[in-house]
Amino acid sequence: MIRQKYSNEIGSADYGTEVTVAGWIEDVRKLGSVAFIILRDRAGTLQVTALKKEMPIEQFKEFTSATRESVVSVRGIVQQSAQARNGYEILPKEVKVLNLAAAPLPLGVVDKVEADMDTRLDNRFIDLRKPNVQAIFKIRSAVIQAGREYFAQNKFIEVHTPKIISASSEGGTALFKVKYFENDAYLAQSPQLYKQMMMATGLDRVFEIAWYFRAEEHNTRRHLNESTAFDIEMAFINDETDVMNTLEGLVHYIWKYVAENCQTELKTLGKEVKVPTLPFARVSYDDALKLLAERGRNIEWGGDIGTEDEKLLGDIMKENGQDFYFITRYPLAAKPFYAHPEGDKARAFDLEYCGMELSSGAQRVHDPKLLEERIAAKGLNPKDFEAYLKAFKYGMPPHGGFGLGIERILMEMLGQDNIRECILFPRDRTRISP
Ligand code: AMO
């Protein structure tokens, strides 16, 4: 291999021994016959101290004149050094410049002045070389790892449902249409209909790390046109509280996992993760309206709790020490056709964090007749849902589930202002490249 060890894997046990390291040249400081090169790899940086007399002259020249961000591999002796950042330096015996970087760079990696978002996203591959940007994606990987662990412990089976679909699941307005041979098809807004159909199979508990495609035209700091989520569906539930218990357990597991396993990345970001206590508060929609009315915000029953009011409710809950809370039992009209009715309300909930929606879920309608009625009541045509409805006619248990946005988790957990920070290549109203 071109690399034997990462910068953080080298320690006092290696002093005096030979090691091969590799990475990007962050900085070169030349002082005549000696040069100090800062090499960066995934784990951090290390100092290479190149002495002209200790290595072939051609290599010394090539190495010390290489442009910033060029990729190199260095074989050399590890030596203790009080001056070097991590207590050691590498004295090279052999250096290979594997690829020279063009200059000037479109985006600096160690610049003090932060580039604007568009420049960063246009050059995302370099942006991602910054330790603080990389830390978000290392934590993202840990979040997904934690989710998978939690689901396995709770007997969920991972599934993958189609992303090219024939009918909407989350309302007709926000679909991307695609040409499917001689027909029209759509990109899936969520796995909703398929994960429900899984409940008719006897698999009982399924999860998917799902892609959502939503043609929402607004350009906000918390919406993407392509996003990811933990999506689950579980059968043989009593009502939506069984689903809420599973959701809060998952959130707790993820926060705890990150607090325990991502200290290095959290330090890089200057963030702390506070593990929440269970259970999370549960506020009915009706009570949420009362709490808001007490602060002078009057929402008519049935109305949407808009972004501003959602934020205010978040502040009120925080005053009571509740960062996480459920809003439960929404008006039926405010929830999709698949949410189970309870009078004029739905057995549906949202999970909020400080005024930001992280998840929504519900017990679903499992009676095929009622489901058809609910589809029609939403002004949709049951004929468009034939394949879905069929799964309800031959033995469908009571069931429910949720979708929990992965970028929203990261955004709130890591205090990021813009959701674009939490996905590698964001898709928004104006961006489809890179
Ligand atoms: P919903 O539409 O509320 O529910 O989505 C679930 C969660 O996914 C995240 N999310 C988004 N994140 C970023 N950009 C977007 N445009 C976006 N849209 C959604 C949010 C949200 O809470 N089928 C239901 C879930 C269910 O009932 O199982 C659904 O899709 O965090």
C-alpha cells in the first residue's frame, strides 16, 4: 500500500522506525536545505521535515516545489519532535509525488476567510477536505450506523423500495416527473406506500434508509429537493404511541451513540451533544394551540402551525426544559390519506426539536374500505392506488410508522444553520451540479 498509517496512528512506539504516510500537501515552508511540509490525511496532519542531504536531490526538489494540495506519499523515519504539532515528525527517505494539484486552487482548504456557500458547493470535493466539513460526514456515517444497530436490536429488517413510482404518496404537487418508456412515472417522494405494503407480507417490522425526491419550489435553509430519511413501518401496534415509543428510542440511541463515539469530530466542530432523557414530552395539537394563544398567537382550529409558530412553540417547550417533544393528534384534514382517523383528528404525530420538525408518523388506516374513502376524501382517485389498495384486501394487520429526516437530525444535533451542510451534494431549486 501507498500508506501504512494515518497521522493519528503514529506515536512514541514508532520513534526510530520507518513508516509510509500519504495525503495532501497543506503547506510547504522552505528554509534552504531544509523544508517543513504539512501533510494532511483523513485523520489530521503531520509534519515531514525534508533534509536535502538525506534524500535524492531530484526528489527533494520535486517534493518541496509541489503545489499545495498535491498528493504525495512519504516513506521515512519517525522522530520525536517537540516543535511539530503532534509531537513527531517524519524524516523522509523516499518521496513520491502521486499527483500535482493545479494552481491556483478554486477554494482554499486552510483559508481563514470562509468562502461563500456557492463557491464551496461548486468545489465540494475540496470543501470536504476541511476537517470541520469532513467531521459532519463522519458523524453522519455514525448516525446511520447507530440507526442500523437500533433497528437490528429491535428486530427490524432492512428493505429497499422502488424510487421510480407510478403514483404520489405525499400529495400530488411535489413530484418530479420522469419519462418511463412510453409512460410517465415519478421519483418517489418517500417509501410510504411500499413500506405499508410490506406489512401485508408478514415481515412485520421494516426499515429503509430512504431517498426522498420532492419538487418543492421553495428554497429554504431546511428543505432539500433530494433528501434522506430513516423510514420504518411496524405491524400489530395498538395505536400510534407504539410508533412514538420506537421513534424516541431511536433518537435517544442515535444521540447517545454520537456522544460516545464521535468525540474527536465534535471537538473539531466545537459542539457538544447532550443525550436527551426519555420519554419525550407529548403535546396534543389542541394544547399546542392553547400554548401559542397564551403568547398572543391565535391559530384557528384546523390551521397549520407555520414556521414562526413552530419556532415559538419550540421556545415555550425549551423554557420547560424540553428540547424534544411530540405534537400529537393533528386535525384529520392536515394529515395524508393514510393516517388513521380518530373522530375529526388523526392518530398522527410530528417529532420536533426546538421548533424544527425532525419526523412525522402515524398509525395508518388498515381497513381497505376506509382507506378508499380517505383517498377519495382527499380528492384523489382510488383507481390510481389499485396496486397499493390490493395489499389491504387479503389480510393487513394494524400498523404504523414514521419518516425521520437524516439531514434534519444532523442539522439540529450539530447546530448547523443550513441543511445543505448536512448532505454531500445538495439538490435545491437552483442546484443540480455537482
Ligand atoms: P414527511 O413528509 O413529514 O413525512 O417527511 C418525514 C421527514 O423527512 C424530512 N423531510 C425533509 N427534509 C429535508 N428536505 C425536505 N424537502 C424534506 N421533506 C421531508 C423531515 C420530515 O419530518 N411518509 C411520511 C412519513 C411517515 O408517515 O412514515 C413522510 O414522508 O425531517
